[in-house]
Amino acid sequence: MNIDMIRAAAKRIEGHARRTPLLSSPFLDELAGKRIFLKAECLQHTGSFKFRGGWSAVSALTDNALKTGVIAYSSGNHAQGVALAAREHGAPAVIVMPQDAPAVKIENTKALGAEVVLYDRANGESREAIGIKIAQERNLTLIRPYDEPEVIAGQGTCGLEIAQDANALGITDADVLVCCGGGGLTSGIALAVEADAPGLKVHPCEPEGFDDVVRSLATGKIESNAQLTGSICDAIITPQAGDLTFPIMQRLCGAGHVVKDEECLRAMALAFERLRIVIEPGGAAALAAALFHDTSDTVIAVATGGNVDATMFKRALETL
Amino acid sequence: MNIDMIRAAAKRIEGHARRTPLLSSPFLDELAGKRIFLKAECLQHTGSFKFRGGWSAVSALTDNALKTGVIAYSSGNHAQGVALAAREHGAPAVIVMPQDAPAVKIENTKALGAEVVLYDRANGESREAIGIKIAQERNLTLIRPYDEPEVIAGQGTCGLEIAQDANALGITDADVLVCCGGGGLTSGIALAVEADAPGLKVHPCEPEGFDDVVRSLATGKIESNAQLTGSICDAIITPQAGDLTFPIMQRLCGAGHVVKDEECLRAMALAFERLRIVIEPGGAAALAAALFHDTSDTVIAVATGGNVDATMFKRALETL
């Protein structure tokens, strides 16, 4: 896993993924007492950065592998990213999703042409085991959500854009806050800014009670979450960091931030009011950390996704 | 008023206004039965395209004129655009606003450092008269919201970007739908695409009961609105088209669209769900026309602004 793979993914993605804007508001800066820039990946195709990794992985396959198809497991955003990338490559896609995933994410994945297989997250069924089993039975290529080199490379293209924009703005010293599940985006961005904007330091952000990566960085070994349900931040709840992603994060990242659900809802509401974008709870963890935790003068937060239903969004608006 | 003024404004604006993204969703396309692209000017600084015209006009002033300051009248978006542009040029700004403008727009204008003077829109007080009077008393430069060459030139920069993106996407034949108040943005975009993407045809979009420009294009002379209050689309309610903007629209625009409030609310909700952006009611008129009225195969709609309060936004979400 290295910067060359990220640059190669950037070439394959060009013209397919959106170059998302880096937003800011003098009102947010005043409220937070620091400069905040938000990388709006919620505006990416399928509503999250996951389209980058999906496109990167699918576009790296051989024609034969594309013909037989791909399989992915995902709580919803990787699902949609892979489904759309597969459809645009003419490849069949099977997506294994938890049955308690947000309905909008399951519906969207089906609407993008994928075959959806549901499993029960609460009863301890392993999505990896289901994915591997179906992949073998049907000769499909498994695209893991984060511990997959071409997926990390795709997510890293977001980091290349952050580095380019930071350099254009003359930002030489800033914290880059990333909503973190298994660490695919976090490690990809860390590799990209190491190469192109080495004054930036990446910090993973996780919800309270699901802070395995924050703890892993503190203890120096991969820690797990005690549970996998019960957070509004469904998009970034994973069992633990990956064997590929953790060493990268350990080498390059600063200490992580742990945010409360209420802080994520408040961040969603402020993004509505001041930046006019829609962020889902898990995608707002980094902005919440930027607003309420990080002590750097300049922060670049990544809003990783925007697939949220109206009920949850109204709950966020109640915090205004 | 010509394309050279727009290109000159684009040079002054570069690095100050945001290059807003052109968004799309396969779900919206399927729903509408056509390709829809949305120019997300709600992501512009101050939450609307008005920052372009404000910056263009303020940046064209002499140092002496900047020192004495500027004055503008506006229901809220031009107010914020001029206020921020003036602050960034170190110029004092007085903004005349209707007292029934959305509270968030009045608050934001004050927070951007402008002196706000309120007037009563319902009782027929003329904002133009108030603006001209204060301008004379205090030697301020009046920046009209639309019938002002440098303002039209600034709004036209949005059209240069639309033309560039359409050309990059290979779109040679499309309707460009623009939410229309006094016609500054509509005429600016029309001039820009005439020069750079002549296969695109601009159509103004207005709310039912406030469709003066649509009627003016039909009759061939400037028609007025019977009333100036009573629409949720406050951002695009103006007495009538301008003496500068109307002849441009008459020469270059196709027939306009009239949309219902309910259609704007539904367009806001679909933009939330499918594009993850926040649009205000008046800023959603063009998307509403794209979804429910226009019959072209390919439509580029401009989402002109996103300054909406939570109560109104929740009302839009109820339509999902």
C-alpha cells in the first residue's frame, strides 16, 4: 500500500468521481474559535466517499472478473459505492447488508441494480463469513470495505484533493479530521497528505462506545468494539481496524477524537444552517470533533456521507 | 452589457467566489424521465449566487468609493452577498431590508458587519426610494440587486461555469432553468451561454402569482406583480424585471415556467434526499420546473440559494 497506488487510482477515477468542494463559513469559524474547512464528500456520487474506493477496486478488475461479478458487505455506503461502480462497468454485484441498516441505504443499493442479501447483525452472524461463502459459491470477486488495497487507494484520492486545496489556500499546518470506521479513508488520506502536504496531521474521529481505532492508537494494538449496534452513526461502526489500515494509521495519525451522538446531531444542524449540505450522523463525527474537541487553529474535517432519512435529519434540526 | 464584462468579472472573482459543483443523481433522472443537472449555487459563499454580483460590483469600485461605502436593498441574499464582499474589501455597507424578510437573512447580514435598515414591504414603502435617499445623504454607492451592469456581469460568471461544464460533459442541447426575480442571474447566464455554449437555452422560473417575467416574455413588455408578499419563495419576489435585464431576456430566453409552492417544497425534499444539499424555496423553483414542467431531454437547473430556516425545511421534508 503506497502513494503510487493512490495516484494510479486517481487517474482511473478522473472524470468519474466528483471533485468535491472544500466549504467554509465565517459563522462556523466564529462559533468554533478556529478556521474550519469541510471536505464535502456527502456530495460524492451515491452520497459518500465510498464511491471512490468502489470505483477504484472495480476499475482495477480484469474483463473476466467484471463479467462474473463482484460482492461486497456493507452497512450501506460501501454497498452503494460498489453497486454504482459495478453497474457503470457492466458487472453484476451482490451486496451483503445488515437487516437493520437504514432503509434508504438498502433501497438505494437495490435501485442501483445490485442483488441485496440481508443478515442479522445483532445475532452475531459474520458478514465476512457470508461474503466469502457467496463469493466462493458464485465465483465473485470480494471487495472488502476497507482492508483492501485498491479500496484504500481509491479513498486516498480524497486525500490528494485535500492536499491540493490546502496547498492552494496556503495551509501548511492543520489537523485533518476523518470519520473513521475500519480506517480505509483515514489511512488513504494519511498516505496522500504524507506525500503531498506533510504539514497536515490526520486524526480519526469515532462515536462514543465505538472508539476502537482511538483506543488502538493509544494502546498500539488493534482493539475491538464491544458492540456493533446502538449508535446513530451506523456508517462508521465496524468491529475493528484492518490489518492493512491499522499499521498505516499507527505510523501517520495523531490521537483520535471521540464524539457524542448529540455533538454529531448538532454538527449536522450547523452544516445545514451554515454550509447548506446534508450530512448523515456518522459522516458528521469529524465536523463535531472540529467544532467541539480539536484544539488546532486550522482544521480540515471530512464530511464522509449524506445518506440520512428525513426523521433523523429533523432530529438534528431540533438542536438548533 | 456584454460578454466581455462577464469575462472581466470572472477574472476579478477568481479565487474569491466558489466554483460550485454541477450535481446529478440517477434517482432524480429516473423520477423525472430526463437528465437533470443541478448547479448548486446554494453552496456559494453567503449561501447564494448573489455573492458573485456583490463581489463583481464592489471590486469594480475606486478606492475612494470603497472608503465611503456601499448601500444595497434586498430581501436577504443580495444583502449578504454585498455585505460580505464589502467587508472583504474593507468598505462600510448599509443594507435596506424588508422587515418581513426571513430572520436568518437579517441576522446573517448584520453578522457580516453591515448596518441594516428595515422597511415595511406590505405598506408600499419603496426600497428603491429609501436606498437612493440614504445613498445621497451619506454619499454611498448604490449597488442595485439586478438592474446594475457589474451585478449582471458577476451573476453571468455562473453561466460561464455552466457552459464550461456542459461542454466538458458533451451536452450540446439543453434547457437551462433559472430561478428568476429581477432577471440579473437569468440575463447574465443567458449572455454567458450565448457566447460559450450556444446550444443551451435559458428559461426563467417563477412562483405562481409572482410570474411577472414569464408574462413579460409572453407579452413582449415589462409586466408587474400584483403583490410582493405571500409567497414562500421570498428570494425571487421582485416588482418587475429591470430595464437592463428584460431586453437581454427577451432576446435570448425561451418561455418561462410557473411553479407552485408545493412543487418547490417537493424539489427541496428531493434535493435533500438525492443530492444532499439544502435549497431555500425560491432557490428550488428551477429544480421544481425541471422535475415537473420542462419537457427537454436534458435540463440544467440552477439552485440559486440555500438560506432557509429549520421550520421551513421541515415543512419541505413532510412532502417525502
